Amino acid sequence: MKQQSGMTLAELLATLAVGTILISMGIPSYQSLVLSNSQTAEVNELIAGLSLARSEAITKNTRVTLCTSTNGTSCDATADWSDGWLVYADNNNDSNLNAGEPVIKSSGAARKVTAKSAEFSTFITYRPNGRAMANTPRDNTGQFTFCDKRGAGKAKTVVIEASGRPRASQYTMDGGSPSC
């Protein structure tokens, strides 16, 4: 009789059990990695939009505004930063997107991430000197907080410096921990 090569049912079940255990241990790490990458992508997208708005304001010597938007073609004061945003040249300095003012860039809704800002609740305007302002001309610093289902311990912020430059951080403007 020929020697049979292969595995017994018990060996196959043991291998399957070990594989299942290893996969179940790796899934939470993978989910955390996916959330972290989504959050980082949204942070980088906003920093790119803020940097573009600042650069356009300086280059074109006009105000450029980044505002919340749900459709990418108009500002929406009822939306938050998670719903999307757009950048436009505010040629008449009224902080409103009017006919004839070009939309420079837009970004759609964030996935799996919430983004909020107390200082820049629905818009941030860059002046020709590169400094930012919000509701009053004296509001030139602030932050955006990005959260996901992992909670405040994994939150990230985008801080707007007095110079108008945005930067990513794990901390708030005053060095504290962000809250979600």
C-alpha cells in the first residue's frame, strides 16, 4: 500500500483554530490603523486648503476665505467642517461667496472623522498679509479638532498660529489635550 500524504481532520481543525485566533487579535489593530489614516488624511487635507488660502491671499493681495460647505459650490453657515469646505477669493471683503468670486478648491465630507472649531465656526479668512481672521478682525489664532470613535485620547488638532500658518498637533493651542 502507498504512503498517503496529507493532513488529518484534527490537524486541519487545529490549524484553522490557530489562524482564527491570530486574525481576531489583528482586526482591532487594523481598525485602529484605518481610523488613524482617515483622521490623518482629513487633517492633511485641511492643512493643504488653509495653506492654499493663505498663499492665494498673499499672492493675489486679496482676502481669501475657507468656509464650511455641503455641496462644494456655496458656503453653508449651518454646516460644520466635517460636512466639507471650499476656498474662494473674497474680492469684495464681505465674507460671503458672491457671483463672480471664483471657488479655488473644495473638499467633500469627512469620512469617519468629525472636525470642529470654536474660533472658526463656519469660516476663516486670510488677509493679504497672510494672517487669519474669523468673526472679528482680532480673532487671528484658533484651532480645528479632529475626532473619531477612538475618542479624545486619539484626537488631533490643526492650530492656526498668529502668523496665519496652520500646523498639525496632538495638543491644543495652549498645550492641553483636545476634547471631542
